[in-house]
Amino acid sequence: MCGIVGYIGSKNAGDVIIDGLSRLEYRGYDSAGIAVISEGKIDIRRSVGKLKQLVYQLSKNELKGATGIGHTRWATHGKPSEENAHPHTDCSGKIVVVHNGIIENYLELKKRLVSEGHKFKSETDTEVLAHLVEESYKGDIFKAVVAALSQVRGTYALGVICSDNPGEIIAARQDAPLIAGIGDNENFIASDIPALLPYTRKMIFLEEGDIIRLSASKIEVLNRKGEEQKRKIQNIAWDAVQAEKGGFKHFMLKEIFEQPQTIQDTFRGRMNPETGKIELGELNIPVEAVNNLSKINIVACGTSYHAGLVGKFLFENLAKIPVEVDIASEFRYREPIIDKNAITIIISQSGETADTLAALKLVKSGNCRTLAICNVMGSTASREADDTLYTRCGPEIGVASTKAFTGQLTALYLLAIDWASKRKAISKEKAEAVIKELWEIPGRLNEVLKASEDIHALAKEFSGKRDFLFLGRNVNYPIALEGALKLKEISYIHAEGYPAGEMKHGPIALIDENMPVMVIATESKVYEKILGNIEEAKARGGTVLAIASEGDTQIKAKTTRQIFVPRVDEIFSPILNVVPTQLFSYYVAVVLGCDVDQPRNLAKSVTVE
């Protein structure tokens, strides 16, 4: 995944593009580059490493011009280097391209182009695009881009400028996100919303196959035949301040502390504790369809997959609907049996995750109803799915997902309670009780966040360990997986999450005084079983850290350290229990001096396979 920004207007394009790229650096930070049309020529600057390297270079030699494109890279083809950094040029130096995605047939195209005399300067697949545009360019850059794209297979979001056409940017998308921003006698392109928030809230979300022609005064959305395409202009409610750190040291910490608000925002207007009803007016799923569901398929990747695992417990426990949860990258290749009486829920923060979108398309081809849970209005998932339930988390900048996860859990609670009520799987009294408790979760979560400094001290104590085991049972088993994922994502410490009952089937062999065990041991129907697992770990010399319910006196005698959270019904415990694991991982990474918001080798959303 990479970040693209383009600008055309009256301002200095370099300043706008660098500012936009800084808001997209979570999408890639192996290298960065910018190209601006200046006095009829294209001026290009590129650097290896984070964006600050490019900024330093520009501080010594400013770019000037009102039309330009920029890019921050997460390497897919070719190692991080200045030669492989975008933008890429054709042989003449007149045509410049930035690209997010993968050109699958680039090798055969490159071989042909080289045989015809084209000179390549990088190892990337993207440079093929510049040369393809060059060979078709006869004075109309739009037609040349169309001709080039007709020859490629793969995914792309791209921006193209040509020194012969300083008043125009051409952009296109296929299976990779790209938006256009509409300003006052200025226009923009970008990979994601935050890049444009300081300049405009009026945005067009491009659809598959769209090619756009931008000038300062106009945006034309066309297809490859040059036919105009009608696309809705959306007004984005996010404030630019939402995409800033707001006084926190890192975006990740800010986003952890935003969770009480984002949970409340996600259920606000959809849940009424007085009437005991869930009202999801944005969904068009008939009651009879809910009643006739044979099963639910949940498909997602990474943290969203862990949310889906919690969702399995919710739907089966409350709504009495059987659920299968699949990792999207496996689901799409295992020839799944698609049941027309089922529904597939895909979960994706960005709504642009490549494997999840491929799974969505596969399911739709089998005429199975689809529902997307995502955070980005106008994303591909939201357009492709039959229905969309938006989380209302605002922009999440930290690569390691936190508030998006609890937002997804909140959406799953709403769905499970709603469908349980419609299927009469729970009584009216039970529905009222669970809605009332969910209503109070943000306040309970604020109590958890007050333990932040205690968790910081715990992180300092254990930051020197190189291996961790996270254990949970029942609905908290997925939280053990998520806790382990967070620790390894941002601190680079090896961590494994396991269902506690499986410990004796292998992981127990690893436990000794050098491998701390974090156990989720809050009040539940499996509490006694968890205590038994703790005893097993202690008997092998393990140091046990417990996440436990307030007032639990037994746990203090059985564990080395404790983090206490408010008592809630077991079904809501995941949404509280995950927060101490987020804080612990964050503070361990800070103590170790890791780059918390931009961990190595990772990007915010994976828009390539």
C-alpha cells in the first residue's frame, strides 16, 4: 500500500502535496517523492526513508509550480531506494507517474518495451506505466493513459502529469482506493480522506475503471471510452483536527483514549436503552430474511478477523445463528460453499483491503447477501456490499488498529442484539438488559483508561522480555489473539495468543521464568477453568500477569501482577479487556524506542494481495 496526493490550482503544489503526504505516511514510509511542473518542465525530487528526508531535501531547494503529484511508498516491487521511489518518468522526462497497486504483467510488458528501445531506470512495476503512456502519447495525455491501461493487468490507483499539459492531471483507479477533492478553483487527488481534510470536505470516491481529468476549475469522471460517469459528491464530516495528535505523543495513544467516544458515536442514534430497541435504519435487510438465515459467514483480515471471532460468540449466543469466521486470504482460495440463505459479513476498517474485497466479490457471485462493517464512507466495500453498517471512528492514523477494533465490536453487538430480537431468540427483558449495559460501556472504558500509568509501569518492568504468551477462553480467546498481535506489531517482541484450554497441547512446553504469560481472567462462566490454567503456568515457573475483574481477591494470590477492569457481563468483557493489552503493547514499544505509529514492514491497510 502506498499514498498518493495530487494538486492543481493556484497555490504552490509542492507545499500542498507534502502536507497531504504527511497525513498519508501511515500508508507507506520506505521512500517518498514529488513531481511539479515548473516553467514547462517537470521538476522531480525523491528520497529514501521517511518523508522528513524529502522535506529536508526540499528545504535546501524549493519546488515551484501549481501542478504536481506526490507519493509515499511501501515497497512491493524493488527494494526501498531512490531509484525505486516514485514518481517515475518515461524516456523523454515529459511524463511522470505515481502508482499504488501491482501491475501483474509488468515483466512481459517491460521485456517488449526494452526491445523497442525504452530505457528503464528502476526495478519497479510502476515504471512500465510511464513508458506505456509515452508510446501512446500523441498530444492527448488522457488518450495515452487510456491506451496504456488497456494493456495492463493488475491493480492501480495512479496519477499522471505531462509537461506539455501543465493545466491537467489524469488519474485512474482499479481495485485500489483513490478519491478526488473539490476545492475553490483548485482540485485534488489522494489515496485517503485525511490528506485532503485541511483543504476540502467535498470529495468524489472513484469507482472501478474510472479515469478522471482534473484541471483547476473542473473534474471530469470518465470511462475508457471517454464517456462521462455520474459520481456523487460526498461531504465528509470529519474535522481536520481529528486527524492530528491532539496533544498525545503518538496517534496510537490518542486513538486508544478516543475509544469511549468512538464506541458511543457508533451506537448513538442506533440504540435506545429506554425502549430496549436497536434501530439500524441504514440496513435494508427484511425481517423475514433475518429469520430465515441459515448461517453467517464473517470474513476479514488481521485485527478485523479477531473482531469477527468475537462476533461468532455474539451471534451464536444471542441470536442462535451458526457462524463461520474466515481469514479473507484463505476464504477466497478454499472454494467455499456459498449458501444463498446465508449472509456474509465482511469487516474492514478501510473498506479497501484487497483480500477482503476479493472475498466479497466471490460471495456476491454466488448470490449470497452481503453486509460490510467499515469505517470509511464511500469505500469500495461500502459500495460493493448489499448493505453497510458504518463504524463512526473518524480517521485512524496509527498503523496498529485500536479504536477501529472496538468500533467493529460495537457494530457487531448492535447487529447481534437486533437480529436476536427479530428472531425472538432473546426476550424483550433480556434485550433491554444488554442494551442498557452496552450503553454504559463507554463510562466503564474510561475507568480502564485511568489505569494507564499503572500499565506503563508494568510495561517498563517487562519490556526486556523477548517472548510473551497471551491466554483467554470463550469470548475472550480472540482478545488473547489481538493482544499478542498488538505486542508483536509495534514492539517486535515475539508473542503468541492461545485459547487457554489448549495450553497443555503444546505451548506449555515454552513456559519458564523468561516467558511471561498474560491471562485474561475476568469474571465469566469459565473463570474456574482459567484459574486452573494459571496454576499450570505457575507450576512451570511462569510469571503470570492477569487482567481481572475489580474486587477479585483470588486472583491476587495466584498471579504476579494484576490489571483490574470494571465488572461487566461476560459477553461485553472483550470490549474492556482489549484496552489493557493495547496500552501494555503501546508502552512496551515506547520503552524500547520503537516507532509506534509506523512500525517496520507494515502499512495501515493492505490494498494489494
